[in-house]
Amino acid sequence: MATTRGDGTGEELRPSEQAVAEPEKTGNLVPSFPASDSSKPAPEPDAAVKAAKAAKQKKRKRRKKKQASEFNQLGLQPRLLRMQLAAKYMSMSISTLRRLIQADEIRVVRVGEKTCPWLLDIVELNAWVERNSKKLGE
């Protein structure tokens, strides 16, 4: 026997709604509910959280800019480069640079844990260029 809605329309309940209405008849101990509407957008984070993130990013940018300006004032360039900057310095892709490192053609500097990013010495990069430079006739 099908259960009807209690709103007076006489419509029958869907099986999932019947389990909620009559758990003892269906043997369902855990009621099942209709699927929720997933088309709703996720709630926006609080304005305070957004402001805190923005302030943190702004502070980080200022610190990087200050470090760069101190280097420039002293006439210094960083000796160790991260992969992305080293690849740009060498005019090659990151994957090509990584292959050269894995083939032991270019050495890396690791500071701290093994999960730390690879740092590349500019002197080592320049030495690799010199070792692999050829004249056209050779």
C-alpha cells in the first residue's frame, strides 16, 4: 500500500520519502533524504577573513620588494636561484633544467629537508654554459 502526502493533494510519496515517513515498514533504520540542490553557490568567506588574507599578501609583497631594493642598493645579485628563475636565467624550460639536474650535469644546493626546493648556483649555471658552448665550425 502506497503512502500519500499529508497535504491533502492525494499524491503518493516517493520511495525515499516513504522510508522517512515509515522506517519501521521498510526496514530502513537510516532514513534517506532527497538530494540537496547542488546548484547553489558556496557561501562567501567572511569579509574579515578576506581582509586578513589581503593584508598578509600585501605585507609579503612589501617584504619581497624591500629585500630586492636592498640587493640593488648594494649592487648585489642573488647567488642562489629557485628553479623557475634559474630556468629563465638559462633561457630554457623548467623541465629541461630538471632533466639536466637529474642527469648530474648541473648540481643543486639543498637547504634543510629533502622537501625543500632546489636552489641553483649562478656560478654552476655559468660553468655549464661554458662547458657546453661550441664554435660553429666545431
